[in-house]
Amino acid sequence: MTAAPARMRAALRSRRLAVTARLAIGLGVLVAVIATVGTGPLVHGILSVDARSIAAALALTAIATAAAAWRWCVIANRVGVDLTWRIAFGKYYQSQFLNTVIPGGVVGDVHRAVGDGLTAADIACSARAVVLDRTVGQAVQVCLSLAVFAVVGTQFQGYLASAVVIGLGLVAIGLAVVAASSARARGVMLREARQIREALGSARASVQVVLASLVVIACHMGTFAVATATVGVTVTPAGMLVLALVVLLGASIPLNVGGWGPREGVAGWAFAVAGLGAAAGVAASTLFGVLTVVSVLPGAVAMVAFAARRRRAEHTEPAERTERTEPTASLSPRELETTP
């Protein structure tokens, strides 16, 4: 009788089950979108790709990646992880590529945290830096969206405000439950809070990470604006600002398949609310997804470069050890005794 509940608890804690559930929900949303608007908007979005839109997406993504790498460096160095911007730039590109091509959307970040942690011999600090990097980016995006919606996007303000209140409420309840569960959990939470304060406690660091996040968001919004114009949808600048932020919020929902699913659903709904039609939103979001995939392809090059660098290092280290030991091996016992 006790085996079944134990198996159920183990299944609920299974990472495989969580990933499968997220993928199933993402696919379900995508199927629902297709059932609502048909396949025409998706096909239109895919066929609208041209050289100019690809060039714009590559340039904007390069700028966004440079800013995100800077933000990661600021946070990582403050929590004790030695990270240069040049290495962070390549690893961030690699992370984005993995997040895009592997279902789940977090594999690249895990790879970034573990890989940098192994290099720094401190996986815990490296993982903390990556989590803070992503969390700060999302927090700035939500705050910016609330500010913009309060001025020019009042039709969406109520939805976002409700989502933020519900999300923060769930987080607060979860933290309260964990804190009440044990003294050890409270100790871990206090330690993490101190680490966050160290990472973002100074005014200079806070300004740097916020500015970097704003640059990242602006570049992603620019890519969506390019996609919208390319599929033939005309939107006012104020309307584009609002719609791009709504779609980016939808894209950040962690229930997608390589970014697809909720993003298209939210885009169709947002464009319909704005009076542009759900089909236009789905077409723009589809092209945005295609451009996103193309724009992170330099991450594959970075991944190959890092792999080649590791192989060279692995081959060089044994050779260096051999060179250091060969002279000693050639000495006679008497020479060894007199050698300092």
C-alpha cells in the first residue's frame, strides 16, 4: 500500500516528468493556436524571411548578447567568479543556441553555470550568478512593461498586473512554506539573500545590470518590430512598443518547445485586442521565432570553438607534464641528491 504513494512522489519530483509536462503544454498551446487561426499565418511568417530581416536580427542579437554578457560579468565577478567579457560573450551565445534548439529552454543556462563553475572550481557561485543574471533580466522586463502599459498600453495593464500579483503571491507562499519547514532551509534562504545583496548591493552594479537589461530588451523588441513589418503588418510606434513587450513576456513563459507555443498564443491574443487580428500576430510571432533561431546560430560556432579549445588544453597538459619530468628522469642518483 505504501509503494504506490512513494512511486507517485518520486514521479512528481522527476525532472523528466517536469520537462515532459512543459513540452506537452507548449505543444498543446501551439496546436490550439493552429486550430484557431489555421496554418496560413504560420506558413506566411516562415515564407516571409528575407536577407534584410536576417541581417537585422543577427545585428540586434549580437548587441543584445554583448549587453547580456556584460550583465553576467558584473554579477559573476561580484559573487566571486572570475569571468572576462570575451569569454562571457561566447558562452552566452552558446547558451542561447542550446536554449533555442533543445526543448525546455534552460539547458543552455545549466551548461553555462556548470561549465563556468568547473573552470572557476565553484559551481555553486557560478550557478548563483547565472540564476541572478536571468532573474534580473526578467524583473527589469516586467517593471518596464508595467511602466509602458501604464502610459500607452492600458488595455493590457490589468492582465499584467494580475499576473504579477499572482506570481509574486505564489512565490511568497512558497518561500514562507520552505522557511517554516526547517531551520536549515531558513539558513539557506538567509545565505542566498546575503549573496544577492553582495551581487546587486552597490548602486553602480545595480545601474549596470539594469542598463544592460534594457539594451537586451530593446534589441529583442527591435527584432520583433522587424518581423512585424516584414510580414506586412503596419503598427504605430506606440502600438509596436506595447505589442513587442506583450509578446516578449509571452516568450518568457517556461512552457514552450524551443520558444514556440505560448509566444504565438499571446501574440495572436495581443494583436486581436489591438484590433489587428490574431492571424497577423501569429504570423509576426512565427517570423520572430524563425529569426531568433537564425540569429543565435553563431552560438554553434562558439560551441565548436570552446570544444576545440578544451581538446587543445587536454593534449597540451600531458605534454607539459612529460617535458617537466624528462630532465629529472635522466639524472643519475648522485646528481639527484645534489640537485636543489
